[in-house]
Amino acid sequence: MQGDRVMTTGHNGLTYAEAGVDIDAGNALVDRIKPAAKATSRPGVMAGLGGFGALFDLKAAGYEDPILVAATDGVGTKLRIAIDTGIYDTIGIDLVAMCVNDLVCQGAEPLFFLDYFATGKLELDAAATIIEGIAEGCALAGTALIGGETAEMPGMYDAGDFDLAGFSVGAMERGTDLPAGVVAGDVILGLASDGVHSNGYSLVRKIVEVSGLAWDADSPFSDGTLGAALLAPTRLYVRQALAAIRAGGVHGLAHITGGGLTENLPRVLPDDLGAEIDLTSWTLPPVFAWMRDVAGLDEAEMLKTFNAGIGMTLVVAAEEAEALKSLLTEAGETVYTLGHVNEGAGVTYKGALA
């Protein structure tokens, strides 16, 4: 990970550091995060940090006729809470999860990850903590952190502010892409989320404002402070989802991000098929119940804005549903049978969130 390299002129005695960019700090950051990045190495990685580009060997990763799949994302205004609270150790996990959870929905194994970290003034400890969080997310997903960019841009960001973006590449063998084979009668399994994840935070922040609580107030729905509770990182579903795919019977996966179940589940269904979801099949987690009560959110808004407690769905063959549910439970997931695929279009709900 390298800061931008700009040549300076010496005729007026000014330096790049006086203009607000500290190349030495950028180099110190690279040295500090090298061990964390190295710990994410996996078969296929060909070089460490520091080059002009990163190399990856698909044959060494075990692929014979691979198709590459790419995804990029950020974490939205959840960053504002991290900045305002000074809690930086989990936001990098969110960044990784938002990319790799999408890749696995295509049937791909995420192979490597790159990050973009931009700030007005590079604060070494904060930046290192953020990128070490990215490395932790990569390790949890089995993907390698093989490069990135640290951009110090005075005048573009206010003091203490920063932005993050992530980019991941995965692979699958030709002909194994998902969704595929979805039919009426398929069962929809839901994997529990670890909270709000990384979507809807503009509304989350507005709800906190309405509540009158500060970030360092005791959380009304969990232990610890409100800010820390709302920074709970996005759950990584990669290893578990890949195990389910390899076991057979998975026809599609949908990462439940912005748009909730209402918008994301139809993305893996054929145009002539829909889904019926039983809202009584899981219990609304306390964070969502608190936000609903504070803001007076109606059910439709909740289901279209937030994950509402379901972070990933799997559309599976009916005859394989129980076996896959057991496999995922053994892998550490909380699994719900949400409903089934039916004739029609869109998502219909029965029952009510409770």
C-alpha cells in the first residue's frame, strides 16, 4: 500500500510535507501493516506488498478453467460513526465483507482483496488499526490482502475524516456460476446477521439523533456503548456458503444489503418466480426493534432498508434443505427456514416481525 508519489520542486524551498503530505508516514504505514497482510497469504499469492502491482497465480490456487468475478464496495456512512467515536478496529472487516459476501453469491471463491484508504492527514495509529481490520476480515474470508492505496489528500477531507473502498476478485470453474436451476418449491434458508451490518446508516444516524442519545451513552439494546454496538461488523459468510455450494443443492444466494429482503432476494430468482417469506420464522434482533420503536418505522420500511436480522439467504433444492441447514449450523451459523420460491414475482410476506 503506497501513498501517492508526487515530485516536488525546490525553487521556492517548499516541501511536500509542508503542503500536507508526509511520504515518510506513508512508508511507515506500509512497514507496519506488512505482517498483517502477510498473515492473509493463500495459495496463488506470488508477491508481498510494495510493488507497482500484485500478482496472483490461478493455477496455484487450484483452478483449471476459471472464470473471474470482481466486486467493489464501501461501508457508507457507517464510517461517520467510526470517525466520531474513534473506534477503528472493525470498520475494515465491514469493508471486506461487503465485497466478498457479494462474490460468493455468484458462486465464486474470493481470492484476493485490495483497499483504498483516503484521508486529509495520515494518522499512523488510526490508519494501521483500520488496515489491520481489513486484514482480519480477509483472513476470516480466506482471501489474501495483496495490495492497496493510501492517499493523503489535504484539502479534500476535514481533520480526522477518511474514506474507504474495497475491491475483490474471486474465481469459479467455468459452468458453476450462480444462480442456476431455481424452481418453484425451492426452500429459502436465512442466515442470521450480526446486527445492522453496513447498510441504512444514514437512517440509523437520524434515528440516534431523534433518540437524543450520544455515541458514548449506554446501549439501550445491548452491552457497551451505543456507538460500539452500532459498529458491530458485517458478518462474513464466505467459508460457510462455499461449503454449502460444494455440498450440492444450492441454486442461489442473496446477500441481504441495502434494499433488504424485499429488493435483494428477487435478484437471484427468474423473472417468472417470486418468494413467500414467513416473518414469524425468526425473531427481530433487539437493535432493529429499538430503531423501529424510536422512529416509528413501519414493517415495509424496515424490510426494504435493513437486513432485519437476516444477512444472507440461500435458495436450495427442497430435498437438500435439511442437510444444508445442518451443515450450516455445524459451521457456526444460526439458520432459519424463511419460506419458499413460488410462481409469481417479487417477495410476499406473511405474518409479522416480532
